Amino acid sequence: MTDQPGNPGETGADVLCDTLLANDVDVCFANPGTSEMHFVAALDRKPAMRCVLGLFEGVVSGAADGYARMAGKPAATLLHTGPGMANAMANMHNARRANTPMVNVVGDHASYHLPYDAALTSDIDTLARPMSGHVRRIAGVEDVSPATAESVAAAMSAPGTVSTLILPANFAWGAAPQGAPAKAQLRAPTRVDEDRLAAAASALRDGKKTLILMTGTALREAPLEDAHRIAAATGADLLAQQANARLERGGSRVALNRVPYPIDQALEVLKVYERVILVGAKAPVGFFAYPGKPSSLLPEGCEILTLADPSDDLPGALDALAQAVGAKPVPKPQIAAIPDLASGKLTPETIAITVGHHLPDNAIVCDESVTSGRDFFRFTYGAASHDWLQLTGGAIGVGLPLATGAAIACPDRKVVALQADGSGMYTNQALWTMARENLDVCIVIFANRRYAILHGELKGVGAGEAGENARRMLDFDEPSLDWVKIAGGMGVEAARAETAEGFTELFKRAAKTRGPFLIEAMI
Amino acid sequence: MTDQPGNPGETGADVLCDTLLANDVDVCFANPGTSEMHFVAALDRKPAMRCVLGLFEGVVSGAADGYARMAGKPAATLLHTGPGMANAMANMHNARRANTPMVNVVGDHASYHLPYDAALTSDIDTLARPMSGHVRRIAGVEDVSPATAESVAAAMSAPGTVSTLILPANFAWGAAPQGAPAKAQLRAPTRVDEDRLAAAASALRDGKKTLILMTGTALREAPLEDAHRIAAATGADLLAQQANARLERGGSRVALNRVPYPIDQALEVLKVYERVILVGAKAPVGFFAYPGKPSSLLPEGCEILTLADPSDDLPGALDALAQAVGAKPVPKPQIAAIPDLASGKLTPETIAITVGHHLPDNAIVCDESVTSGRDFFRFTYGAASHDWLQLTGGAIGVGLPLATGAAIACPDRKVVALQADGSGMYTNQALWTMARENLDVCIVIFANRRYAILHGELKGVGAGEAGENARRMLDFDEPSLDWVKIAGGMGVEAARAETAEGFTELFKRAAKTRGPFLIEAMI
């Protein structure tokens, strides 16, 4: 029983901080409680650890996701017992689907207190597993450093995952053993398998209609160039999977489309292929099941070849494939010009055109626009170069947190959050963190005052049109949300756009001004 | 494979609705997604089911908790797959600790779609277990009605629990078999055990210093009268446990204190007892472990007798005990008058005095005031009769949802939500539901702009005073939240109180006016 605290600077919590820092984890998104107070106290002794407060745990985990997608390394989160972690779990789910490295530190009761079943006690281990790739409960003060290093290693090993580390309070406050912090033993991305490489190269020569389907680090500028010349040399097509953690696009980069979300559109796009070659991607399946429609989106008989698994070196795989098929550098096709700026009615399309014209160079777009943003890609191929971050796991409420984390990771880049109003409400508390940290985020709220996606899905699953009772589950127009007030209530400057030109004016202003700014786009 | 939908009115979703209604579950708090669209469509055919939309699932589960505490029967919730349920789980945890009956309907992918591991797929069954007393996955269309009845039975059987029913989409849309909806087989509260009754009665005669510690339905007006006369006849003391789902108090009711939250106060109160008799309550333990302090709050050697378990008939047990000890009805002690209304500085104490004076008769107080409300009881013993609902599981963010649900259950009673600002932010979306449903709730926000409890806990666990880094994890004063704007953004009228008399004026106004009204009390 460790019920006496160590001296400041020598507690398990200090060792945990030191081990994170020794492994280059130096940002912690947090919403602590009593069981994490020693970790919080340790922060005063660890100025190298940047701790960012979120006023709800969904903000915390979503921000850690956005941070890691842009920083290429994990943030820690600090969460309070089972319920605090539960609040973080929807965005842990999204992060898991994005293969995002993340180290959740979840405080629990002191180990000897657990049998008393105090009110906040819950089975954290069981709870953590469905949304974590790795779960570890710290077994004692001497285990703090090795367990932390193991968690970091699990999080960062290719392709990356969500790692959950449970810290009983007495091992946080207990006197820590001396010694250097443990180092994480990472598993690096695997080099592409030679047989798979040969099979893919050979297949690309046989004239079958082939799709190369990519995700993960295959979607960065250089591997996209490789993919482009493979396509030019072999006649294969290229697509990103439907949802991707991060896609480099705009400027002079390869213009890449993605598998559409609506099942009929996806089936239409994919029906021509006789073969799909997977580069880190999964064979496409329906986001949901729909009566009378298939679960697999590939046509019957379509051959599936895997060039590289998510844990493989995807850029290396594409580079090797380009060499194997003798692909030469080729010029990129001309990208269609962005249509002229519109005036009058504000629509998702006129917003997309404005963003296409005025997106600051090297911006980061965090896209949780859901229905409103489905058509954004074609208006922004020709925009300045940028990163595009998507909702990867379908759990809404990631957008504002994602933007928060991306802005912490990249303080010199403008972040643009394209945010549906329904999903934005889930984690609206992120606005406060943006204000506190003075993050350079322009938030565009698509204010259609409904779960627009669900009106479509209601038809899609064969349930018809919404009547009065159903409509009250899909629309939130009574009363209307006022995002300018909500943002103001959390310290974020905001304004409303009612017309296309009004939106353009506000977006240009936001693009040029540092700090958080919210535009409520009335569509 | 059930991939063809039934006709409207004959789907599994219709049967689920019908079975809920046949078992008197006629309110559903919901935030649906695609997998629940057939349930939503069925609502148009089931006007008897009142469906209430929450803009975040924590609102949904917390409202179901508040509803059931006041209605004495469960509400259903409608949640979208694993992440939607995860968002509901913190308040499911609180409900589980309150022994609240609740039936969660969690939509999942069509059963045949699950092996494809689409983005929103997660292990809902595992996820549900830690925060549910009962978990059931519907096995087919023909299983919808029996599984639903089983879930309702599990939820409602004494003492009540959280029941989670997983509904694969194809069993919601599949053609349903004919037949009457299944009826839930409830397990009624058990009659008090005769041996326990005799042991308690005998113990109460031996002169040892005894505490009768109660919770659950023991805290209603009539059993409290019984407890009071037992105390008067035997010299035993009475206390409610630290957190309770519902306590009837005020007016001419027995004035009952509860075990204090701060461990030193709790130890001080409990140290005199040689024996504790439990009536539905658990032997008191520390809310957290604190270095050098015990987990059990009872003095060493204190005898623990259980008169009644939570699943027993607690009012019956107290009635039987009163008879066994020959306790006669006795007048209640005079309650100290509420101090005069204050003016000047606004403090938790002056707010408590105002509430004590002006609480409308038969009000429902939902208390998530955390530190600010610790001293509220002594100022409100003399208030008009009311119910007092507490945070039972320590997972913050229950207050506004609880008030929402209580107001739906009791449309003719004023609900007063005493809400700390930090916890209020967790589920601020509940304000919108209050506005949409025009619920008669007066919300008092204790705006101290910090997790005040954590400043105390930091010291309590021996971690000292907060330095600059630690303070930024505990305080959210930069920027300040503006609750008047946040409420306005969600359609709730609001005003700020800066002085005691300003608060009194606003509270009196809210007490007399129907509909949601928020007072930001600057303390």
C-alpha cells in the first residue's frame, strides 16, 4: 500500500512526465480530476510539458488526434477515471480509425481504494479496450516509467494507434525510484514485401482496369507524385479512401479524389474496376448497410491486391512500385480553374468557391462539414497548398477539437475548420480552448439547422420522408442556434454571413487576421 | 440476412416501439443516426411515444436519469452505435450509481455488415458492460419484442438499473412477426428479512451509539417519518448517504443531513458511532483515496448491520423496524429559521438564503453545484417542500440534463438547477432542449470560473498549492465564460446577477415565470 506521498519532484507523476518528455511527448491535452492532481502538481516542475486544458474530454482526445496528425508524434491526454475517459472515447474511436498515435493517461483510484467501490469506480480496463489499440494498467511506482515507455511505443509503432495507460493515484503520488526514464522501443514501418511488389507491378501491365486505392502516409506530396507517374505509365486510376487522416493537396500537388460517401455514388465510381491495389487502404465497404445494397462496394469479381498494409512504409512502397513499372516523372494535368466568386445566395458551393480562392497558403483544413462539404474537393484542387484532415471514424464532434490540436501542432499555419452545425454542437467547448490559447483558427459553421445527412439516410435506408415526429429528431431549427452568441460566450470573436459576398468578406478578413474567428454561414 | 425492409408499421422498429409502450415506457430521449432511422420513422406511426431530441448524447442519458428519478419508471434513450453510446456513458455511470431504471436502445450496423468493419463499427457489447446492469443484443426480428421486454424488466426490477439493448439495423428494418408485444416480468422489491429486522431492532435497544444510514426510496416523506420516530424512540441518529438519487425535504418533512463530501468532515461526523445500520445505503467510504487517510470512513471497530439492501422494500423495512422497536409518532424538531435575505456581495451562502426563501412549493432541485452547494442544505431545511436530486456517480455534467429530464417527467413543477460552471460546460447542449421543449427550469450557474473542487483536492492529496502551470489546469478564467451569451445562443433567456439583491430579484422573477431561465451568479 502506497499511501504516503513522495516529495515533490520524486513522485510517480514526475517520473511519468519525465518519461513522456524523454520520448518527445511534450504536449498534454487535459481535463484532470482529483486522481490526477499529482500529475497536475508535477506540471509546475516540468515547464517543458505544454499542458492545454479542454472543458470537456471530447475536446481533449480530438485535439490530441489533430495534434498528432500534424506533428507526426503523439500528444498525451490526461483524463479523470472511467467517466472522463468515456467522454473522450468517441474521438478516441476516430483517432483509432485514423491510426493516430495517442497516449491517454487515465487516472484511477489508488489501487487499495478500488475494492471499496467508491462512486467514481468503474472498470476502466474493459472500457478502454474497444477504442484503444493498447491498454496498460500501471502496476506500481516502479512500473511507471517502463509502462509509460511501452505505451508511447505502442502508440508510435507503425501505423500508430491509441494507447491507454491507467495510472492509479497512489502510484502517481508514491515516492519514485531513481533512474533514467525508460525509452520507447518503436516498431518502424515495414519495407514493402517483394512478392507483393512484384505481383502489383506485374498486374499493372496486363491491361485490366485497375484502381490504386490509398490512404495514410501515401497521401503526402512525394508519394502522390510517385502514384501519379505509376498511373500515367500504366493507365491505372488513383483514389484516396473515403475518409483519410491527412491529405496533402492544392498548389502544385497531385489532385486526388476520394471514394464518395453516398453508397450509390460510390458504387457508380467503383463499378468499372476489375482490380484494386490497396496502399494502406481497406477494400471499400458501405459506411452503413442499406437494404438491398451490397456491403462491399467493389463490383463482383473485382480482384483485390494488397501492395502495402497500414503498418508498411507506404511512401517507400509507391516509390518501389514506380521503379518496378519503370514510371517516369510526368507533368501533372491542368487543374480546372476555380469558378469566379459568387454573389447573392450563400450555399455550400459558393462557400467552397470562396475557400478555394482565399485559402491561405499552407493552411490546414479540418473538415467536419458532413453533407455541406461533400462537394468541396472539386472547388479546392486549385487552392493554395494545404493539408486536409477528415472525420475518419464517423463519430461526429471531432472537427473543432481537431482544429484545436492542429493549431497547437502548427502555430505558424492558418487552420480552417469547416464545421457542420449539428456535429459542432457536440464539442462546442473547443471554442474556449481556441480562445484561451489564441489559436489561429477560422471556423466556418454551416448553419443549416438540421442533421441534413439524416434526411438523406432516412430515404437511403428505405424509411421514406420524415413526418412531424421524425422531423423533430432530425431538425434543430426550433429554436435556432446562434453560433455568434455561443462563440462569444466562450471568448471567440464571431460574425454571421447571410450572402456569398458577405461570407467572402468575412473569410478574407479571417484569413488575414491571427487568432480564432468564427463565421456562422447561414445556408 | 434481413436486407429487405418491412412495410411501414410492420418493421422491427415498430415492434420495439410497441413493446416499450406496452410496458409503459413512453418517453424517449434521443440523438439518432443512420442505423436508427427506422426507429425514427416508426415514431411517425407511434404518437404515444414522446421523443425528445438532445444535441449531444450526454444530455440524452442524463435526461433519462432525471426523468426516471421523478417519474418512477424508465425512459428509453436512442443512441447511435458505439461512439454515440460512449458519449452517453458518463451519465449512464451516474444513473447506474443512482439505481435509475433506464433502457438504452443502441443502434448498430446490420448484423451482416459487421464483419466488414466499416468506420463506425465498434465492440458495443464490451463497451456497454461497465456502465450497464444489463446488456442484450437483439438476435433477430423475432427477438425484438422479447429482448425489449427483458431490457425493461431488468431496468425496472428493484432497485433499478441501466439496461442496454443493442439493435442491429436490419432487425429494425426487417419485416416483423405478428403478435402482441411481450410484457416485462418485473422483480419487485424484496420484503425485509426477518432476521435482519430482529437484529436491527435488538441492536437499537443496547445503548450503543448508532447511526441509521439511508438512501434510495428510504428518503421519501413517509419512510423518513418512520425513521424519525425510530430515532426518537431509540436515540439513534439519522443520515442520508453522501449522494442520493432523490430526497424529499422542506416543508413539514423530516430534516435530514447527509454524510459530508470532504473526507475530514466525514470522518469527524462519523467518528462517534459504534454501530451503523444500513437502509439501502453502502457503508461510507472516501470519495477518493487520500494519502495517510483511511478508505473506510467508519471508526475502527464500528459494527455494520444491514437492515435492507437496495433491492429491498426500504419504506417497508423502516415501517417494520418502527413497529419492532415500538416507535410512536413524535413531533418533529423545530427547524431553524432561514436567515434574512442578504444584500451586497453575492456568495454561495447568500444564494442559498434566497433559494431557501423563494423556492416555489413542490419544486425539484437538481444539484450539481459541487463546491458552491456544499452548505446549501442548512439554508433550505425550512424551504417549501421539494425534491433534491444529486450527482450520484461523481461524473460531472449531469446537472443540466437531469433538470431537463425531471422537467419532462413533472411538467407542473418548477425545476431549479443549481449548476457549477465547470460541470455545466460538459453538457451545455441541454439548454437547447430546455428551450425547444419550453421546460420550466430555472438554472443558477455558480460562476466562479474554476474547478474550485480541484484546488481543494490538490491540497487534500498532499500536492500543495497550484503554481502557474497547474493553475491553468484548474482555472478557466482566461477567457471568462459568458453564460448569458451561451444560453442566448441556445434559445434560453438569461441574465447576470452581481449582487445578493440582484440575484434575489432574478430568482423571484424566475420562480414566478414559466419556461427556462438562466441566472449567471457571479460569485
